[in-house]
Amino acid sequence: MKKIAITVFALALATCGFAQKKNVSNAEAKLYDPVDYAGAKKLIEAAILDSTTANQTKTYWVASQVYYGLYTSENDIEAKSENIIKAVDAYKKVAELDVLPNEKGQVKPKYAKQINSKLQLGADCLYNTGVDSYLQQKYGQAVTLWSKYIELADSPVAEKLNLKSDTTYNQIKSYIIEASVKKNNGDYDATALKYMNELKSDPKYARSMYEWSYQAYEKKGDSQNVISTLKEAIKKFPNDNSYFVGSLINHYRENNMDTEALAYVDEAIAQNPKDVQYYLIKAQIYLRKENFDKAIESSKKAIEVDPNNFNANYFCGFSYIKKGETAMDVANKIKDNAKFKKAKDLALEQFKNSITFLEKARSVNPNDVDNLSLLKTSYYRLGNGTKYNEIDALIKKLK
């Protein structure tokens, strides 16, 4: 009985295998007039799932024709996308299986003359359908299609097509980044960052990729990668790195890393000593550190470069006021009248110094209320009621 049972089971397996092979043949037959893609799809997918035909080259060759036929017959962009991806996967499978040795250890490719042209066709369709999806604002779909193109290009079976050496290869990576960002409403996901990092080695895209990577990490609050990306960019573009230097300085400032910021400001000034902004950044950092003498020094350096710069004069005046207020606080704690008077005079001297720069800033921008308020403070400290009233009236008028 056992022998009979085994024989029946073997017969059943053989029958099942025959049925699946017949499914492959029948699916292929449905590709000819009258064409029945739906019927062919049902048959070939059953064959793909069955172990007796799942690893046969013919199965995937027919599958590729079925899916490509469905792709060309569809108008719906989502259905087209799904079918061309399946067609490309089937082309790849044909290429992989076709070069495997048979049961006798022999390699006898059957589709070698056709498969490269089919893979190229698949690549072209992935690219074009990705463009159509993007134009229809189906950004996630575009990312999927273009990512499949990159996957195909990177595959050993497509080596003879030289897709990786084509300029389209990196261009598509840049498209993926753009589509990914739009898909995520301006956020950068892992896919976007992956291709940004890969495109840093291409001179055509490198600068943009460093800028985008920096912005992506900044948006994510990833300080470590912000700093490493900007430092790498500064080294990579030694003759044109002001954007990256400035961004690094700003990042340091915004994260209270003043020592690091000052180091890079000095580096930036060494490269471009005529850029007022760097001196103003130093002035702001020193103001925050309450090092008013250094803030004044930096502001005056900016004024040397551009005497009519509003911010340079404003910061200088503001720094003198802060220095005067600090000196006045010290003076008010002195009990000896003579020493108090001397300390107070030194404090008032700072307010007097501020007026020179604040009035210069006023001549550049007469209606800046912040600057006028500082002037009002200095005239009040110096006891100049006429000027105080004049500035006070002007502020009220502007408000």
C-alpha cells in the first residue's frame, strides 16, 4: 500500500507540473490574436507561484511579455506603473535564469539576443512613466519608478547596457530627490538623503547636493551632520565656500557654540576681508558674551569697510550704550563721592561715544525706531533734554 501511495503522489506531482507548464503555454497563446491580457496574467501568475515553474526561464519570458502588454494597453498611470515594474522584474529574472547551467551542467542561453534590448526598453519605460507620474503630481509613484530604474542600472544583468555611465543615471537620482521632497511636503526622507550623498561625487551636482544635505540635516535638527556636511563642503570648494562658511557660522551661533563660530568667522575674514557681514557676526557674538570692547572693535572694522553701513554703526552705538550701562551700574555701587564721580564720568563717556555712531545710522535710515530709541537713551543719560524731546516726538510720530 505504501508503494502504491508513493506512486500516486509522484503521479500527482507530475500532473501538477504539467498543468503549470501548460499554464505558461496557454498564457503565451493569449498574447496573440485575439489578445487576452487579463487571462494571460491570471495563468502566468499561477505559474510563477508554483514551484515546478517558478524557476523556469520561459515562465518569466512570458510574464515579461504579459506585463509589458498590459503596460502598453493601459491608460491609467498607476496601472501602467505597476505593470512596467513587474515587466522589468521579469526581464531581470529572465537574464538571471538564462545563464544558469542546466541539469547537465551546460549553459545554453535562449534569450541572450533579445534580453538586452528588452532591459533597455524597460529602462526607457521606467524613466518616461516616472516623468508622466511626476507631471501628474504623483510624486511617490515617480520615486518608485525612478528608483526601479536605478536598481536596474546597478544590476549585473544590465551591465552591458552601460546605464550607470549614462548622464541620465545621475540625472534620475536628482529627480528622485526632488520628487521625494515634494512627496513629503518639503521634508527630506532617507531616500532623498541617500541620493544626495551619492551625487556629491558628481561635479555637476556636488554643490547643490551639499547645500541640500545641509538644509535637510538642519531641518531635522541633526547638528552633528550639519557641521560635518558644511566642513566637508568648505574643504571641497576652497575657492568658493562663503555660503558654507556663513552657514556654519550661523549654525554655531544659533546653537550657542561661540568659540567655534568665532574661529570660522576669522577664517572667513581671512578669505574675504571686505565682507562686512563677518565683522557684524563677530560683533553680535561678542555682544551676547557681553564683551563690549570686542563688539565695538568688530563694529568699527565693519565701518572701515563700509562707513555708511547702517548695521555696523547701529551695533557700534549699541555696544557703547551697553558698555556705559555696565559702567554706570559699577559706579552706583561706589560710596566714595570722588571715586563715584570719576566712575560716572567714564560711564557717561560711553553714552557720548554712542551718539556719533547712532546719529550716523540715523542719517542712513532716519525712521528706524530701534536706533532712535537708543539715541533717546543716550541723550537722556547725558541730560540733553532738547535732543531727548526731539527724538521722543519723532518716535511717537513714527509709531
